[in-house]
Amino acid sequence: MNTSGLLRNIICVLAAAFAFLASSPRAAAQPSAYPNRPIRFIVPLPAGGGADIVARIISERLTKSLGQQVLVDNRPGGGTVIGADLAAKAPPDGYTLLLGTATTHAINASLVRKLPYDPIKDFSPITLVAVLPQIIVSHPSLPVASLKEFIALARKRPGEIFFASTGNGSANHLGGEMLNAVAGLKNIHVPYKGAAPALTDLLAGQVQFMFTTIPPALPHVKSGKLRALAVANAKRSSLLPDLPTTAENGAPGVEASSWNGVLAPAGTPRDIIARLHAEIGAVMKLPGVSDRLASAGVEPMLTTPEEFAAYIESETARYAKVVRSSGARVD
């Protein structure tokens, strides 16, 4: 055989070998298993608040179960718009998650005129993880011991009672507006830049009541500096088991609890969504996690992605009515 013939035979043998290897399931190149690098968990609120606590408890355990760092990235500003928009525009590869809130995915849809993201179309829901019940607390200068008594007093004093909130369009602002609408009241809204200044003025008697999550108000309720009137939630809180709900206390439909859920950018592969749902579900069932969340005034939750999507849509419709009736808008 001449040299050229030998070379042709060698080339044919090599080509056949390469073809076999390419068709072999074991030899074919496989993508690296998810996750193979750190995951960013965006929280659209400052560090230290209720949402941040929820995210850090979950990320700590996910880091262990996934074998990769799950890093909390606080991106506050714009009434949660900045952080949510950043997550919405991230690559849909499972390496960016968002801790969504009632504000990012229900309130902003009708509150913000030019919202840069679509709460429904731009995200893939994974699961609801927490509900943060709010309570209605009043200054002792108001001669009331229950929400029913408060409503009766406020009806006699239209435009004379002021309520604090953590900002225009916040969940506790809209809670006050819900109460006005349901009970036929004319209480006046006073927005603050956060819970701390709002509580400070409430304790000083500059405003008369507010909706707030339980942990920051609980010490003042126990000391008698504030009075707890009702839980603005569908069920009572384990932290204040004797405190009736708004429905039990003359204001059915007034529910202003904050909530948190985990979402990924729209288009994230379904197998990654399923993996994250399973891992977060396992984390939420750990006794240590549920105990830590409960001590922070948080009710642990777990839903399917479909249930969470339906919940977001129902919350969006519910808050839209309140935003319209209150006239609250953010440009």
C-alpha cells in the first residue's frame, strides 16, 4: 500500500472513532451540574429588617444544602423598585434570585406609574416562604382597648386621628387606608422614612396609631407604652395569641400582612426552578429554621410555584382597589 492509501485508511479509522465517541452517552460532553458557582439572593430592602432576616436564614441553610454560597445582596431604594428591577433583568440561569415582597409584586403594580419591570411577566415564582403579620397599635392617649372601640371613636372624630406609616404606598399605609374604607373612617395618613421614626412619633403621641409588624412593637405593647388593638391577618399570631384578628374585631377584610417569596427571572429553566423549590422546601421544614422565623414574628410558608403565582395575582388585585381608593401614586 502506498503512503497516500495508508493515510486515507488512518483518517477513516480516526473519523469512525470520533463518530463513536460523539455518539456515546458516557463520552459526550455534559454540562456542569447546577449550581457550580455562587448564587446571588437579592433583597430589595435594607439589612436588618424582617425581609433581610428571612433571606439570611434561608440563604444560610441553602448554602449548606446546595454546596455553593448563596449570598444576600441588599439593594434598597425606590420603594423596592431598584432591587426588583435588577433581579428582573438578570440572566435567567438560576444564579440570581429575588426575595419578593407584597410591595415588589402586588402594591407597586398599581402604585408606581412607570414601573420598569412587570411583576408577573418578568419573574418565575418558586415559593412563598413567609408571612409577616401586622398589628394595629395605638397610643394610650386614645381611650380605647379594642379595635371595635377605636372604630367607634374614630367615627365621632373624622379627620382628627392620625396614623403613621413607613412611607407612601407601603403595606402599613395601605392597611390604614383599608381600615378607613371598610369602617367608613377619615383618619389622616402621615408617612415616615422607615419604621423607627414612625414608632418614635407614635410613642411620643405625635400620631395616634399605626399598622406595624410585631417584633418592633412588641416590647412597647408589653410595657404598656402602646396598645395592641388587632392582628391585621386572617389568623391570630403565636406571639400575641390573645389578640383578636381584624375580622374578629369589627373590620373584616382589613388584612395588611407583609409577605416574602422567592422568585427567579422569567425564563429560568424548569428543572432549576424545581430543584430550588425542593431545596427551599426542605430548608423551611427544618425545626431550627421555623423556630428562628417564629421568634422574629414570621410565619413560615411553603407553596408550589403555581400557587405562589396565583397568590401574587390575587394580592395584586386586592391592593389595586386600595391604591385606587386612597389616591396613592408614586411617579
